[in-house]
Amino acid sequence: MAQRDLAIRIGGEAGMGLESSGAGFARALTRGGLYVFGLPDYYSRIRGGHNFYSIRVARHPLYTHAEPVHVLLALDRETIRRHVNHVVPGGAIIYDEKDGLPEGPRRADVGFCALPLSQLAEEKGGREVMRNTLALGVVAGLIGFDPQYMASVIRDNFARKGQAVVDANLRVVEAGVQAGCSFDGDFSFRMEAVPGAPARVMMNGTEAFALGALAGGCRFVAGYPMTPGSLALHWFARYADQYGVATKHAEDEIAAINMAIGAGLVGARALVPTSGGGFSLMVEALGMAGIAEIPLVVYEAQRPGPATGLATRNEQGDLMFALYASQGEFPRFILTPGTVEDCFRAGWQSFNLAEKHQTPAIILSDHYLAVAQRTLDVESIDFDAVTIERGELLTDQDLDAMEEPYRRFRVTASGISPRAVPGHPKAVFVTTANEHTERGAITEEPADRVAQTEKRLRKLKGMQQEIEGPFWYGPEEAELTFVCWGSTCGPLREAVDRLNAGRAGRANMLYFTALCPFPTAATAEALNRTRRTVAVECNATGQLESLLRMQTCWQVERSIRRYDGRPFTPEYILGKLEQAL
Amino acid sequence: MVTRRDFAGGETPTWCTGCGNFAILNGIKMALAEQEIAPHEILLVTGIGCGSKLPHYMHVNGFHTLHGRPVAVATGVRLANHGLRVMVVHGDGDGYGEGLSHFLNAARRNLNIVDLVQDNRVYGLTRGQYSPTSERGKRTPTTPAGAIEWPVNPLALAITAGATFVSRGYSGELEHLVWLIGEALQHPGYALVDVLQPCVTWNRNYAYDFYRERVYKLEEDAAYDPRDRTAAWERAHEWDERIPIGIFYRGELKPTYEEQVAALVSSCLVDRPLDREWILHVEELMQTFF
């Protein structure tokens, strides 16, 4: 049976290593020439509870996970209880015979496959912990996926532990594959490798953003652990020595952003990775970067708030907060990448934007985008496009030739004042978070205040020209136009495809990857071409919807909102669409 | 040669006549000149308070930041450009109240900065509220019945946090203060200079008369050894009758934070080129994603 895509879900307790096993298998599928979308789902606890990793795999690029499951690997009974109804008719549930089945009626249209997973893992590998690997070997056998790609991942992942560990794992895979091939149930879903396919990469939004930021010259990173922002801090800490990046786990988020501002003042491209709670602590300093005109990049990976909220879950609830964070008025950028590719671009672009316009740039990502792994064609991570533009940063030569006293906050037509960093004898100056004169002296004079406020806000004109989007997806003309921002564009894109597969011209999508300064003209023009608009957002109050009203006086006709802590799926959107219309 | 006049300039101070900050301003200028540090070679990072306006009143690089945060800002400055000297100047409310955690962390990290705290034991700019170093029972607008808390002991805290240079000056002893700041500037690592400073407007009980009668210099006590941590701890608790100033503790040198960061070993971060070659170097990391 020809299968367009196939989904595997491996579930169990926290501490069973599901995420690393799942990601390892996703990598094997990628090496086998297939496209995957891998999504970990976990609770904020280290042991127990219920975690799972979903892998969706196809021969075409995937932008989202989905709800149906073809193979459920249940490493405990809870997994069967929770996920049995997601398994498609004809799908299989593989479980350890020692765990047994949960009580209750058993679905007749699904194959239940009890295997001695722990026992086989111990026999072949010597350790029960290899059960995950064994179970994934079973999956490979079941779907007809050539196990050589699993072997290559195992060799890479376990090489540093020695040949004996590699060999044991390879034996375990082999045993799993044999068991999978000899499954006597009625399972017909296949996903064979595509030999000779071009080599592709697999990464999540955190990695893509960090890679882009590093390429864009990020030299200083300060943060404080908070899921999911800390994943970016980990990434930089790992490469800090090799790439010469000062990476500081600070005493708190307030210290982290102030450190980054200090680094920015003296000319280092500085980043603060955080999440909503951490960003809440940082907002006073954000305003300092605004008034003192110091370039700064804040990466805020959203999770559901308020306060601690749902630590390991997803929401797009911080848009209005990011737009208005900190007292007073100052210009800022807000980028809202929607895909892994967007995250890479936002990584390097944000540093150019912040430095050229001497103001903070905020990247709003979210948990879903930060952790979901995707297979990408190598070309989609485009290093050739990366530029490093430092704007009006004065060089030593410029300063040597300077004849008049340096004015750090010189009033200019563009609002951008040529920027020196401390250290040159001709540019000895004071920067202050108080209102100031052109020379940086404290002032409370009305004329100075007006001149500096207007100078800062004049920068918005140039900033506006930097904003790209909104972007269209789908047919030019459609009955319905979905409007979204950030990571929602992944699941929504597939919902659009499915609607159009049912009836051509049914739907298209307008999505925003930057929301501040707001692209008013382009948005108004785009919205005027729509027939019926539906806003899709992962929050309860429709924050983009409000922003559209505020900026363009546009009222969307319908809304689909999700705020249960889970990311959208195409199925969820299509289900809600019926109710919304 | 650097002279005190190289630092002349800036705005007219807004401090009250008789404020201890005038002596601290002079002391900083004189110490920098003596240490041959020119105005462009140092950054004074200050917080918020009367005294934190200090860089505006001289010719020097300054960053006048937020209340309580200059030590954190200074940390970023030092990591990004460890070729630039950094002195933090802020008050007791800033350093020991809002910024207490940054103070202890900078001390334990042994960040190579001078941390000068203008300790007048009261809030000046916000008009006379009690501060972390105010005495117990102090009546102020926010403690009308008298402060219930016991004061912070900054010197004892710095010693406990692992600082290797812990000192106290007095704005009424300018020559001694200049020497102290000079020693702090020479110290490789975190150096605390807590400066007792009368606030003639909001804290008249602790004006010059109070300190003049009590202050004595540790250096004049031949038996005192600043390498002795226990003795330093004891002197840090001496108050009321006699108040010691000078170097309380000068411990065995430890590596500074900056010199232990691998990324900083070859050069200052800000001196490294950002060019196409760098981008290609980063592109090599794509190998790790296959």
C-alpha cells in the first residue's frame, strides 16, 4: 500500500531516554533519504510521568506533526492507555510482554504485538536500557526501513563509548529488525529508505537560530536556565570555546540582560536567550538598551504563562507583552520566525537589525519551534545569504580623523547617531539610561527631551523598511484566508494543502515573520485581497487579531485559538474550522 | 603622562555643599592619574543615585546604568573587552540593596574590577529613606517607627564571598582614599572599596564630626596583617567606638574570572574580525547536523 506519510510514536516515563532514542531514529530516517518531523512531548519532571516522542516521516518535506499514529511503541501501559485511540486502523501497537496491556476493551482494528523487549535487549545487548533501540529496530523491520541507517547513527552516537558498546547496540537493532519482519499481524504501512537521495540535515528551531546567530557574529551570550530558552544557552555553551563566544550562565535574568548590554556597549554582538518568565525580569534593562541606543538581541522562546504556567508546553501568548515590554516609548524589532529556516535567518538578521538601528531586536519563538526537529534540504540553511552589517559604527580611522568633539547621541535625519565604542581617545563619552543631550549629559529640558525622543522614534522609518512580509502560502485567490504568525504556520500550511486537495481554491494563508515595526501598508494591501479571513493563534485572546485591528482597522471574520498548552495540528485546525464557519 | 587635569570637564555637580562625593570624585581622578590610566582607557560604570552621576562630572568614559545593575553591566563589559579597565561606582542602596546579589557574585567570580561603593548609609536622591547600611532603629520616611532590621556588613560579606581585596576608605581622608583606590586598581581581581561618606542633607547624625572622632587607619596598626582573613573578619565588625579604614583583607591572588574564560585567551572578543571568513568557519558546523 502506497503510504504518503507515516507516524511513529514512542512513549514511556521520563528518564527512559525516549527523546534521545526518538531523535536518533529520526536521524536514521533522514540519512535514509526521508523527511521527518520529530516532536518530543514531556512533562516538567525528571522521572516518572508520561513522555513521548512523535516521528512523522515522508518522502516529501514535512512542516508539522499530525495526530494519527501508525506504529505506537509503548514502553509502559500508560502509553497504550493514552494513545491507543490515535492509532489508525491497520496500525500496530508494540509493547513489552512483561508490561502487559491496560485493562479495558481492546481495539480490534489495530495489531497488538507483545514482544519480550527487555529480555531481548538484555540477551543481545547485555543491558535492559537498550530496550528503546531494540523497539525501534522492530519498527524498522515492520515498515521495511533498511536498518543500515540506524547502524550508522549508532556508530556515530556510541563511538566514544567504545566498540563493545557499538557492537552491543548493533546486535540489539538486528534482533529488533528480525522481530519486526516476522510480525504476523496485519500491518501494511511501509516507509522504505530512498537510497542515493541527497544528504540532508536535521535540526530544530533552537539549533537553527543559534547557528544563524553565531554566523551573524554573536560573540556574547548571557542567560539563566528556563525551558525552552535555555536550549539556546546550552548550544552556545557547547561551542563557546571552539568559536570564541563568551557564554555566561548568570546569577539571574536581570544580570544576564545587563551583562549583554555591557557587552553591547563596547561593541560585541550580544544575545540573551530566555523564556517569558525570564523576559519578564529583563524588561527594565530592555528599556535601557532602548534609551541608551545599545544593540541587543533577545531570543524569547514562549511557553504558556502567566508566571510558571506550563513549563514544557506551547503557547503564543507573549506577543502583546513583547510589543510593550518596559516602560516608556522606544523603537524595537520583533521577529516571529515560523519555521526552522526562518529561525536561521532571524539568527543572523537580528544582529544586523539591532546594530544598524542601535536598538533591541526581540525574536519570539516558542516551545514547539524550539524543540521540533525537521529534516531540511541543505540549501535551505543558506550561509551565502548571511551578511554582517554593522551600520554606522565608527572605526578607529574614522575617529582619528574626527575634528569636532564626539556627540554620541547626535540628532540626525535618520535618527541614527554614528556610534563609537569606549576606548578611543577622541571618543571619550558617557552613555546614560537617563534622558540625555547629544553629548550624553543628563537633561530634563523639554527641548532636549523632545529632540531625543523624536530622534529615537525617527529610526522607525528605516526599521520599517527592513521588515519583510507578510507572506502568502497557497493559491493567489481563495475562499478562505488564514492569518497567523510564528510557528502556527507549520500545521496551518498543511491544513491549507488538505483543504485545497479536497477542493481547489478553498484556502490560502497569510503569515507574519515580523510584527514590529508593523508592516502596515503591505498587510492592508494583502488583507484587501482576501474574501474571508480566519485568524489562527496559539493563545486565548487573539493577540495578532488585536494587532491587526490596531494597525490596519481590519477585523478578521473568524478565529481559531488553541490554549491547552499544545501546538496546533492540521487535524485540530480543520476540526475547529468546521465549528468556526 | 596622565595628570588629574586630563579628567577635568563634564557638567557641574548637582551634589549638596559638603557632600562626600566631591572628595570621591577628586580621589578617583587623582588615583587614575597616579596609576597612569587615561580617560579613554577606563570605563566607569555607575548605577542610580546621587553618586552614580559621577562620570558626568569629569572627562572619562562612563555608563550610567540602572539602579542596582552596574556590576552586572560591568561583567559584560569585561567579558567583551578585557582590555578596557572597569571601575564600578555606586551607592550603598545600589550596591548592597538592589544589587546585593551582583556584588556577591562578582566577588566570588573574582571579576577584575574595582567596585567603589559610596556608603553614606542613607538614600539621597530619593530623599532620605533608610538604606541597607543604615543603623537599626533609624527613623526615615519609609521607617517612621525606626528600622527593625540589622544593617548589612559589606566588608564581612565580601570576605565571605571570596573577595581577595576588601577595603574601606573615608571621604574625609582624601590622601588615604587616593592610595586605596590606587591599590584597588593594581589588584588583579575583584576589589571592594567601601567609602564612608557623610550625607550632609539626609543623614546628619553621621556627618564629619562622627567619623573624625572614630576613624583610624589599619595601616597605622603595626600588628595588623591584612593577609589574615580571621583578623579581617573581626575588624569588619568593629564599629561605634572606633571605625577602621584601610585594607582589611588582601588575600592570596586567585585567577580572575576573565583569564579563565577560554574564549578570551587569544584576544579581546571585540577585536576579532566579523567577515566572510568567519561565516564560512561557522558553516563547518553544518557537518554536525547530518
